[in-house]
Amino acid sequence: MSETATVPTAPLRARAEIDLGALRANVRALRARAKDAALMAVVKSDGYGHGALPCARAALAAGATWLGTATPEEALALRAAGLPGPILCWLWVPGGPWRQALEADLDVSLSGLWALREVVAAARETGRTARVQLKADTGLGRNGCQPADWPELVAEALRAEAEGLVRVTGLWSHFACADEPGHPSIAAQLDRFRQMLAYAEEQGVRPEVRHIANSPATLTLPETHFDLVRTGIAMYGISPSPELGTPADFGLRPAMTLSASLALVKHVPGGHGVSYGHHYVTPGETTLGLVPVGYADGIPRHASGTGPVLVDGKWRTVAGRVAMDQFVVDLGGDEPPVGAEAVLFGPGDRGEPTAEDWAQACGTIAYEIVTRIGTRVPRVYVNGEELG
């Protein structure tokens, strides 16, 4: 739940600048696509690396009505910070903080009888009615109740509801391949979800919300929107899949810009090895720039030799291995001053690489690039308030 309240005046080794104005605009764009469905702002993993609290506040200001987290601890921190409205958390293990969740009026997701029984016990202890959502495994194969076990979970939830111990506030599921246009599992999961919804409602469940749409489904599958859409990565201005389109294609803008200050610029001769293992050797006399961030800051070691960086208006590439705290770029004889800005990724407006460029360079997805940026890199927030 990292939060940097003001822009520091002293130079920073590195910074992740978060444009909250962009995030608010993204939420509004996603709400427009969702039309009549409400929007849940998913702020798990410290807001996908952007900072959960500032991003949650900005999302609520832009019209999100729900917040979503993976762990109960993430949700409890949001509530402790005074954030209002419904907050759903879905990744539970036995012995979790059920009592604290009920006291904080969180919505808790249940995928099996063990979880229902633990939350019922907490409801008896606290004297509070638990807000629960039943998650269906419609084909993702992770969390969620299998169709064969659904009748038993629904029946026991209704018995607990009749006793006043729980209130079933939601029925939900999650897509496996919504980021792959035309994948046959999408239609299969949607059909199964409708069947499981119909069964639960026939038995007497009256949920406040039914939801299955994640970011890619919100953007491209309007038939999946139901009562609520859950937007995670798209809210931060990153496309959930290059196959679906760029952020600009969906009216989104990346909110994070990651930069660092050059710590050293020096001349070296040709044939000079660079970084561990000498996997890069200078082809001739050149200049090297030292960028003071490494894999301890979340820069992927897989970016060794491939990661793009904008220095002094030119794209450079990581030369040699990314180390724990630093990496090197070959400046090709140019001599930017020490302290000059090295932009690893941002929206792309200034010609800088994007998180997607880093994902392509590392053979991963942009989600991982932004979420892995570590706590040594301060988050600096700009455009924190609406102009009016």
C-alpha cells in the first residue's frame, strides 16, 4: 500500500511517476464501454504496482463503485484507510482473517464448503451477517466451485442465509482466454456461467451483482458485462493483449512512467567487457551510461541485452546483464550529463519505450513489468485532483 504524497524536490535515483489524471480518464473510458454495468476497480498487488490507495481513490472519484483485491489483507488496508463502498476480496486460505473481514464489512468470495463454514463460524462469533459471493469455476480451473459441487455450495449458502448468518451478494466467475479473440473457451465459459447463475437463482439466491468480465472482456465482449465489470490492467492504461489492440485503440493511457538518473557516463575502449559474464563487449571505442536500477527494483534480468531505454532522446538497449542494482547502456559515443534522465517506459508520448515494449523484450506480459517494480522505487503522484 505504498504512497508518496508529494513530488520530492531532491533528485531521485529512480522514480515511478503515476498520472492519476490518466487513471481517472481510463476509468471513465471503461465505464462508457460498460454502459449499464457498474465498475469494480481492481487494486490488488498494490494497484498493479501503481499504489493501491491513491489509485483506489482516483478510481472512485471517476465513478467506480466497487473495489477488488486478491487478499483479505489488501482489502482490510483499504478499509482501514477509510475507503467507502463495497470491497471484494477473493483469495482465502483456511484460518484467514474472516472475523476482521466481517467487522470491516468486506465482501468475501467463497469457492468451497470449507470457506463457507469458516465464514459462518465468524458470523456466529461476531454477530454480524457476512457478505459473501459464490465463485463458479466455469472453465478456468483455478479458484471457484466446480459445476458438480455447485448445488451443494448453493444449498448450504442458502441455509446460512436463512439463519441470518450470510447474505449472498454476488455470483461470479473468471475467464481463461478473454484476451485471445475468438477462443472457443469464451463462449463455453459464458454458457456455463449462465447455467450456474440460473440454477442458483432458481434455488432462491438473489444476488446484488453477477459478474464475469475482466479487462479484456470489458473492452471487447459486451455480452459478458452483466451487472458489474472488473477492470484491472486496463484501468492503469495497459492493453490486456496486443492482439486486442493498443491502449490508444481503446482510449486508454498508461499511467506509469519509470525513469532513473544516469549515475555515471564514461569513455571505454573497444573490446571492453560490460557487466557480469561479459555477455556484451564493446565493438569499438564508445561511451557507457550507468542506470542505477536493477532486478532488486523489479527490472527483469531477462531484459539483459534487450531492454529498451530512452536516453538523451535516443533509444538505447541494456548492454550486458542486468545486475541487482544497476545496468549499463552503450551510448555510442554520446555524452549526456551525469544525472540525465533515462526513461525505461511510459505512455510513449516522448518516443520512450512502453511497458509493452519491455514485455516483448523479456518474453512476458506488460502486467508483470509494472507489478514487479519494487518498493525501493518511490511512487510520485501527479494530477492528483480534478481541475475545476
